[in-house]
Amino acid sequence: MAELKIKRLGFMIFHGFPMACLTSMIEPLRGANEILGQKAFSWQLIGEKGTRVTSSADVGFDPDIALADAEDMDFLFLLGSPQSQFDDPKASNGILRRLVQHGMSIGGISGGVFPLARSGLLDGYTCSVHWCYRAAFESEFAHIETVDDVVFRDRNRVTVSGAAAGFDAMLNLIEQELSAEIMTEVACWFQHPLVRGTGVQQRIPTVHSSSTDDMLPKSLQKAVQLFSESFDDPISVAQVAEIVGLSSRQMERKFKQATGQSPINFYRSKRMKAARQLVLYSGDSLSQIALAVGYTTPSQMIKYYKQEFGVAPQDDREKINMFRTKENAPVPSV
């Protein structure tokens, strides 16, 4: 078999990174090497200083190298949480820029898009953001265009929405570098039934329902889209019904059938979920958060927030650490 040029990948891990994202990207590469019978891909774990990094599951990882020693990589992916940032941003962001200038592709997976954006390397680029982080991301980086795609490539920037999408991103890389046959065999190894590429949008669960928003009837999909685009400037249920071609009564009935909620409660719940992203993952004040989700003062938002989550937003932020819910259980890493 002809000698392959090995593709070298680096995974830059920050404290609190989701472990599932790392394994979902390494395992398909390992499978491709085994199926091929030779090394087509290699990878290294990178830490800012090379010292132990603890994942969101409280599992420790010892990086192979420090960021200052990284070189000759084809891809570097940042894995972290929305709060992740370098201890020495000036030096470390400078290293990232130097690596990119030398031809490396760079990307972020899940919360890793936040430190990538903070480095300035997403300025002028479009990126994918996991739906549960999108409100917080757009609040901090209003100048960066975002999309709902599970995987998005903009020139030499590759952004991946979450762990399952990381597996898809690596399958696409395997197909690109090796063949569709090997990619398919890797997918079969891991019982991965559907390979998603660019252009496939994230499927967002609907409230109190086993369906996702793209499984709803077309009129309700459009209504959900309108509600989701109208947090800071609220739209009435009657306006939405008129736009989607339903009477208010028809929309009320269809929403309850599909989601178990009335349209107004569905809309309010969506706004509260956006508010909670900002409470947990941004430094915005409660007044700023209230305005971002369509309330002129914090008091009404706080009332609905407590109804939705059983805890006041200030307690969510101050009393409970950044990865805990009201039951003191970890928020799922994505």
C-alpha cells in the first residue's frame, strides 16, 4: 500500500471541557487507522502549560505537549466550556495566530468556540454554535455570524456544535482523506447510522415533547422560528398565527397537540431558556438579560424564570457553580 501523508490533529483542552467531545473525535480516527492497516491520522492532547486538565466529568487528562511546543499540525480543535480562556491570553493567542499563519486549520467544538472567538480568530468568519449556547455566544460576540449547522467550515475554520457532531466531522475528514468505503465502515463499527455533513441543521428538542422542532408540522416549524427570532422584540401569538396562515384557535390547538403547551407558554419557555444561557454563560446584568429576552425590567423575567426553573436567576448564578442545576447535578456537556 502506498505511503500516506499522515494528517496530524491537535486537541487543545481547557478545564471543564466535555470529555464526550474528545472521544467522539478521536475514536473514528483510531478506527480508520485500524481498518486501513496503517496510520493515516495521528493526534495529540495539548494543554496551555502541559499540566493536568480536568474535564467537566471531573476526569483528569495529562496533555502530551504544551501549546508552546505545538507545531506542524494540520488541524487544531479547541475543546472547552463557555467560560474557558487562557491563563496567559496574549502569549497563547499569539501562538494560535502563528500556527494559523503557517497553514494550520483551526476550529472549536461545543463550548470551545468561545475561547476561539476570544482569540480573535473567528472575526470575519461564520461559525456553528450549539443551540444551548447560542444566546450567550451572540451576546458576547455580536459581530460574529452564527449558523445552526451541526458542522460548519468557513475556509480554514471548522466549528462543530457538539459531541455527536464531532463524530460526523471526523467521518467527513476520513472520507475526504481516504475513501467513502472506509468512512462507511468506521460508521458501521460504531453503529453510527447517519453521517451528517455541512448544511445539516441541529435538531432542537421541543418543550415537554419527544419530538424535535424540525419534526413539527410546517406551520408550527415556521411559528417556532418566528418565536425564536423574536426574543428581544416580542411578537404576539396572534401575529404569528396570521403569518403562518392559521387562526389563533387553530394554532392553540396544534401547539398543544404537538408540544403539550399553549403557544404563549411555549414562547415564554423559549425566552426563559435563552435567559438561562445568559445567566449561566455570560457576565450580563439581570437588567441586560431581561432586555435581551424582551422584558423592560428584570422583575417580570425573574418571576417567569422562577416558574420555569424553580430558582431565581441571581441564585442560579451566585449560589450554584457554573455547571450545576437547581438539583445540584451536572449540566450535560455537549
